[in-house]
Amino acid sequence: MAVDEWLMKSVGDTAVLRLYLWIGDWVSLGYFQSLTDALKIFGEGPEYVRR
């Protein structure tokens, strides 16, 4: 998140697209998203990470 803050302060009003790269199959869950619900949708195959 420090990089996101630096980008925001550095570029002013310019739009920025920041891409992330994971190796393998991953599901990224927000703080309030349910792991149980995600498992019902995506199953046991991918790795899970919480933001």
C-alpha cells in the first residue's frame, strides 16, 4: 500500500493502472468477503489470500 500512496502523490491527476502478478491460481478476498462463499464458487483448487 505504500507504493500505491507514493503513486497517488507522484502522478497528480494522471490515471495509473497498477497490475499485480501471481504465479499459480489465486483468489483475492476483501476483508469482509466470506471464505466459505468463495470456496463454494471456486472450490479447493486455487490458493486464497485476504486483502
